[in-house]
Amino acid sequence: MNLRERCQTVFQAKYQFGQNSFRTLARKTKLSKSSVHRLYHRIIKRNQHPESSLWETSEGQEWLRLLVLATIFIFALQGGIGCERLSQFFHLLRLHRHLGVSPTALRSLRARMESTIIEYQQQQNDVIGKISSDVEVCLAADETFFDEVILVMLDLPSGYIFVEEITEDCQYETWQQRVSQIFQPLGLKVKYLVSDRAKAIIKLALNDLGTNSISDLFHVLYDLNRSIGFELNRLGSRLEKQISKALLNQSKPEIINEA
């Protein structure tokens, strides 16, 4: 057993058997008396808060592990927050007596997580590369403009997002760079690409993806509505005038000629 497991064993024995001598606890845990004495005082020293005993259990240790990994993944790897700030966060949670949360320890863990993620990505790319040649996708692409330019490309049947990235522009070269990074390793077959009539996306479909470029219905319907909208409004306005005139004529009193 490692140090953490031995501490959990002593803590559980103390919780289960209550106030016993170190000799009795040693017999129950099958550890030496000196080891039980040392581990017991280590536990007492770090359990300074009401919630501290929770972290001595195997369930508590597993929860702390998930907390640390999730915090580093979300805030350090994805959010770009430094390990010094994360160390302050864990100290405020009063976990520094139970975990190694110094900036140096967190940097080391972050580096190991980055390496593991990259290794996992490579493994998955190798697996996907073997089966992706038989996979056919139907793509849709668009350029959205909020505060920044966002390039979006997804598979229509599944909704899987291949590209969702903030860029400085939406030129053909930018699209080409982003898409080639995704599709060249996978070798997917593209059945067609649906988009508006942006020249960069049309060129991408024909030249890089080797597929047909299909216009989306939204822009077609918008242009159709705009072309007939004026005529419909004009016709509606004329009908309203005719109805108003007819109602006005009905409201006038009729003149009866006396014979």
C-alpha cells in the first residue's frame, strides 16, 4: 500500500473500532505499531476543519481527484489561468493539507495532462484513420459575424461540429487552412457542402473537398420573399382601399325619388 492507502486504512479502523490503543489498531490494520502511530498523528495534524474527515475516505479522495483534474482542464488548459491563481483557489478551499496544490505541483500535473491529451488524440486519430475512408459526411458551412468572425462547419445528419473557430477573416486561405487540418488526416468522403453563395466556401467545396456546392434554402427563400413581397404589399394595399371605398358607399343614405 502507498502512503495514502495506509492513511485511509488507519482512519477507517479508527472510525470503525473507536478509541483503541495503537497496538490494537496495528493488529486490526496489519501495520506496525510505529507506522500506525505516525500515520494517526499525520491525520490529526491535517484534519483542522469540520469537513476534513471527508477527505480521508476513499470516496472523498476520489472526489478531490476529480476536482483538481476538472479545475486544471477547464481553467488552466481551456481558460489560460495560471497555476499560481489555481493554487490560491485550492488554498481558499482549505485543501492544501490534503493535496499537493503548490504552483509547482500544479504545473507538473498540467504538463502531464497535456501530454496525455495529445497522446489520446493521436491514438484516436489512428483508429479513425483506419475506418474513416468508408464514412460519408454531408457538410454545411457558414461565416457568422458577432464581435469577431467565426467559421463554422458541421455534419448535417449527426450535427457533429468539425470547425468552430474564431478568425481574423473569412478568406479562402483561412478556410483552407482550418479544413485541411481536420479532413486530411481523416480521409472522409464528402457527399456535398451546403452554404450560402460565399465565393470562399464554394471554392473550398470544389477545389479542396472535391464535392458539389449546394445553396442553402434560407437565402433562396429570403430572395424569393423579397422579390414578391413588394407586389403582395401593393396588391393588399389596393384591396384595402377598395374595401374601404365599398364600406363608405354602403354607409351613405339612399335618395328615394317620389313619383
